[in-house]
Amino acid sequence: MGLQFGQAWLRSQFAEKKVEPNSGLGEAITYLLKHWEPLTLFLRKAGAPLDNNVCERALKKAILHRKNSLFYKTGNGARVGDLYMSLIHTCELNDANPFEYLTERQRHAAEMAKHPARWMPWNYRQTLQQDTANEHSAYPDGKGTEVVRRIMLANSRRVRWSSDRSSQ
């Protein structure tokens, strides 16, 4: 009822000669009446965005990247930069930390090569949770993964300690 009343009121402004169609206000009313359906969609459809900030932010990132890409030395370097910019922005749109996502891709490179669809920014956390659950089921006592983690940590410390000693 409210939308139809508003549209009728706008039309009545012209019919009752309260607004001149060639004036600034008349042109605005004409535009509003001509584009009534898309301009009032957010009032009729639940969840329709009131603005296009997501698109604006995406364009801003693309423009910033375009400016930065002027400083790449080669075309291949620019393509790699484009790839990373796209991955980082996709992570941000899916509420994933880009650094954590890229780190997990490196850690699970073999699994990612076998099943790339399971390692997208929007579903990689589910894949990690499933893999963690599978690891715990492989060690019924739940301590196997902790033992493996401690062994890996000890080995990394040993390697770090030996490399520190050799550099002195």
C-alpha cells in the first residue's frame, strides 16, 4: 500500500501541475518513476542490499593493484601479482584470513593437488576440520597427533639450532 501511494503521489505532482516536468525536481521524479521497480527493490525483497559497497570496494582494490602493477619488472610478475590479488580479495570476501589460507595451501599442497575444489577460500576450513577429525580417529587415544606435533617441533628446533651453530 505504501509503495503504490508513493508512486501515485509522484504522478499526481505532474497531473496537478505542482511540478514542472522540465525542472530539476521534475526530471528527478521522471527518473524515479521510470526506474521505479529496481529503485524500490530493497523495500520488497528481504536481504536486498541498500548499497553497492561490495562492488565499490572490489573496484578500489583493482584500481590500486593496477597502479601497483606498473612497477612489476615482467609480464609474468604482473600475472602472478594479479593471481595473488585475486586470491587475497576472494579470501576477504569469504571472511578468511588470506595469510592463513595461503599458509594452509602450502602445508597441504599434496592434498590440494588431488582435490583442488576442497581447498577454496570458502571451504578450506571445513576440509581442515574433516582432516583433523580423521587424524583423531586414526589415533583412538587422541594423543597421536600431539606426539607427531612435538616430534616435528623438536626436529625444527634441532635444525634451527644446528644452522645457527654453523653460521657462527
